[in-house]
Amino acid sequence: MRMFLLVLGLFTSSAFAAEPVKVFAAGSLTGVMNAVIKLYEEKTGEQVQAEYGPAGLMRERIEKGEHADVFASANMAHPQTLADKGLATPPVVMARNRLCAKALPGYGLTTQNVLQRLLDPKVGLGTSTPKADPGGDYAWELFARAEKVHPGAQKMLEHKAQQLVGGKIGEKDAMAQAFEQHKIDISLGYCSSRQTTPDPKYTSVELPPEIAVHADYGLSVLTHGEAGLRFALFVMSPEAQHVIGTYGFTPVAERYASP
């Protein structure tokens, strides 16, 4: 840790790049990454420009030649794919997350009844889009786990899941609209929030151990210059990791994450 901080100090004291550091990040990182960027800019004077979206689609854009200095994905697979092609450094885990189920407050959703509710044919289910968005992949992983508890559950859940967000075509507020229009009763998504406090419009519950799904978020540097590396090192610093924890993520070095 001491050596890490010395390296970070050397980088932050060097001449900054004229162009802002360009970050491609998963949409679920929007709130926390903006907070980390603000802190970094205040401490260093260096500008950072972030763009958010489904991590799978972000990876495709990088593969097609779009410029980014840093890639923060909601899984390890997408940045590892770029690393395998020589387009990025091997990813490190920058934070951890988990899948939760969400419903309107009056629905009475709990950790104890969530699987039963999901298996009810009358219950509408919203998810992200697999392959394009890791959130969808994690939902499909949940379905596979449910199969071990209730044979036949996987096929039923995959069939009923409405892939409302995270794809190439889709509205930003599609999940909220689906709730309002009573097209879905439950959505599956990350337990973290885009704010430091959960949205009071919904009840979010943890999944029971038998179907719980956890997510490792991967961070890679895409360029050979110092700018991207400086920012990536800051994301892994105790100060930034503490910010990450306030948004509902699990910091990768929890004992260093408290002020």
C-alpha cells in the first residue's frame, strides 16, 4: 500500500496531458464514478470525461477503434476480452456488487418470498439485456441457480424475462415505465444505487443465498500514456474506495476504505 501511494504521488506530480482523461464506464457506475472523478479533479487539477452505457456495447465500441483511456466494466469478461486482443491491460477488480430484486413498496417483496414471487406465472419480470449488459448476464445466472432449487425454473424465467434496458435499442427509463404501466412487478438489477441513498420509490431486497449472484467490476487501462494510469491508480486508492462504498458497492480493500 505504501509503495502504491508513492507511485500515485509520482504520477500526479508529473505534467498532465492536454486532453481530458476519457473513461468508458458501465451505466451502473454513473453516480459513483462521477463522485470519484470530481474528487480526482479537485485533488489533481486534471480533467476527466466519462461516458456511460452497457459494458458490452462499450467494449464493442473500443474494439471498433473509439478512443478511451480507461474502461470500467460491470464484469471482468469484457475488459479481459480487450486485454486478450492487446487493447487493454489485464483487468483488476475495482469494486464488487451483487444482484437484488426490486418492486414497488406496496408489493410486499422480501428476501424470503422473492423466489416464490419470481416463479409465479402472473408476475411480470424486468431485466437488462444479456451479452450487451452484464446485468442481464447476472440475471441469467440467477435463473440457472433457481433451476437447482426448482427444476424447470430456468426455462420459465428466461421466457418471462422482459429485457428492457441495456440493449442497443431501449429507452433510458424503460424499467420505470414498465412498473408504472404494470407490465412488470419485479425487476432484477444491482443492489448499488446511483445515489448514496436508495430510490424511495422502490423496495430493493437481497436475494436468498441459494440464488444469490455477485459481480466483480473490472478496471483496465487502454492507452500507454500516463494519464489513464494516473486515474486508474486513484480509483484503486483508499480515498476513492471509500467513496465507492458509500454508493452501495463493496470496496475491494475494505480495511482501507474507512476515513
